[in-house]
Amino acid sequence: MQAGQKPSVSVLVPNPDGLTLTSHYLTLSSQGSFATNSRPDLYSASQSVRLYADAGGGVEIDAFRSALTSDALFIMTISGYFVDVP
């Protein structure tokens, strides 16, 4: 991402109505600026969250930035486990 741009990342979970999503925004931390890199500003998010989705429902990740100039690269991973709900 180019210097000076601000990112925003959220995890989206389907609501029980099956029609809408709820956004859960992640807190991003700047990892520094690297002027010699083609993507000079780096950010990361690493936090524990508890999200629930119905069987067959997907969880999405959205990523945005404050400007549309140049390219930006977002790499994301979700890890966790399933819990049976009585």
C-alpha cells in the first residue's frame, strides 16, 4: 500500500435473517514504512474474536483503503474451530 493510505479490515458474519451481515472491525497496527519496498506501509491485525455463524453460513473479510491510487495487497487468514451449539 502506498505511503499515507489508511487501511480498514472487517470480518462480516451473516445475521439470523439470512439477508444482512454484521461487520466486526479489526484493530490494525502499523508495522512501519519501508520506502524502498513497492508497498511501503505495512499493517497487521492479530486478535482473538468469537464469531458465530449458522451451519452453511459463510464468514467474509472486507478490506478497504483511504485512496484508490496505485495497488495495494491484502493477505488474510482466519483460523479457529467449530463449536456445536445445543
